[in-house]
Amino acid sequence: MSRFPDAVLLACLLGLAGFSAAQAGEKRPPGYYGHGSIATPEQIAGWDIDVRPDGKGLPPGSGSVEDGENLYDDKCAQCHGTFGESVGRYPALSGGEGSLREMRPHKTVGSYWRYTSTLWDYIHRSMPFTQPQSLTDNEVYAITAYVLHLNDLVDYDFVLDQDNLTEVRLPNENNFIAEQRPDVHNTRCMQSCKNPEQITILSQAPPINAEDSVSPVVAEIPEADVVEQLTAGSELYRRHCALCHDGGLGGSPILGVAEAWSARISRGIDSLYKHAVEGFEGSDGIMPPKGGFAQLSVEEVRRAVDYIVEKSQ
């Protein structure tokens, strides 16, 4: 895996060295923009968690396929399927061997990915979806081992650790080629630039139209359309809400459990819409805005809420 993301971050952190450094007469790092302060080695280390194909960056630890199976079932199968086949539109992790030349290639760890280190790094950095970086290093090793096993790359009694991870080679490794196009460096024209005083910085994108605002006003839905709306809501729920509300992840009220929803429903549908769209933090857990799926429209979120209410009364 390339170190490019962390290199860019490091450059940004160093580039933000500013007034405090200048005023103190400290040496300014190249490319600073006159804001903030110089990042300390400890601060940089907190972000420097990437792992390279040669194993550099891997922490000590180990995990077996057997342990990974239990962890995968608990933390991964909800999105990626029991056998890595995927659920809904979440990425598949296994299968697809020999499909890369087809019209619809099936890109998985076993059929497409290049390095085992990428798998470890991605799980460590980003998974589970709702609780990234909550796994211990040993748990990451175990889940990585199990995903490799799902792709028939290691046996069930295999134990993965920092010493043997780079020995597990993925089938498609040698089919990647280096970029053939030359680097082209353009020069800044510095002409017809927009006046900075005319630029407005927004904290969030404006709604597409008035109907797509964050206002919790309820639109009247013709009775004949209710069934169709709920059907659409069930699909939205399955794709975007089931991850938390099917099993109560992070204190989420479980779909269909009336006692978990009664108090919430009693506050009115407007309240449910508002919390689902804008987010809410309660004593039992946190509901991120739109469940963490910012691409959803307000209308789609409301349809999912309508479905939940229908199934949980």
C-alpha cells in the first residue's frame, strides 16, 4: 500500500506551521501557510498508521482463522455476507476468480486485490463501518486471516502475524502494471482569478430544492401511495439502517421491538424525522445525521423512518 495518504497529511500538517513559530523565531518548514503550529512527532505518529506491502508499519500481534471466523460473524457479516459474498451493495470479499476479463468483473480480495497488507490496513483503519479503529491489532490479524481463508488462500488452522503476513501473496499481484503516462507539471496561470471576497464558504451543501430541506414538516401522502412508500422504505432500511437497527448496534433500538420504540414514537413523527435527518445523541447511543449516509435525500430518510414506525408499533 502506498504511503501517499499519510505523506500528504504530513505535508499539510507541516504546511500549517504559523504565527506561533514565526513569532518565536523558529525555523519554518517548507511550504507553511502562516496558520497553526508545527505538528509534534507524537501528533504525527497518531496518523501514521499505514502498512506497506513489505510489512513495514505492521504492529506485533497475531490472529487465527478460527478466531477470525467468530469476529467476522459478529462484526463483518452484516454487510459483507456470511461467506464474503456481500449484502446489498456492500463490497464482496470473496469469489470472482477469473472474472476480470468479463464485461462485469467481480473484484474481490481473491480475484483483484494486489497486496495482503492492503487488506490488513483497510480493516485496521476503517472497519467496522460504524466503529472504525475499534478493533485490537490481534483482532485485525484474525479477521484478515479469515478473509484470506474465505478466498482459499490459507488453511483453517493458519495463524497470521506480523512476520508471515507478507508471505501470503494474492493471486492478482503480478497483473498490476506501473503507470505508463508521464508526469506533467502545469504552471499556474494566475489570471482571471476569482476575488476572494466574493467566495462564500458553506458548512454544508444547500438543499437541491425547497422540498429537500432539513425541515421536519410532514408532506401529505395520498393513501393509495402508502404501500408503495413503505416498500421503498423497506429497501432503504435494508441498505442503510439494518446494520445498526437489526441487532441494536451501539444502543440502537431494534426494528420490531415495540417497547424500544414506544417512547420515541410517542414524541411524534416530526421528532423522529428530525433526529433521523439531523442526528441525535441520547443516553443509549448516537444517531448520526442520516445514519451516516449523507448522500440520502431527506425524503429517503423519511421513508425509512415510516417503515421503521410501521414495523415497530
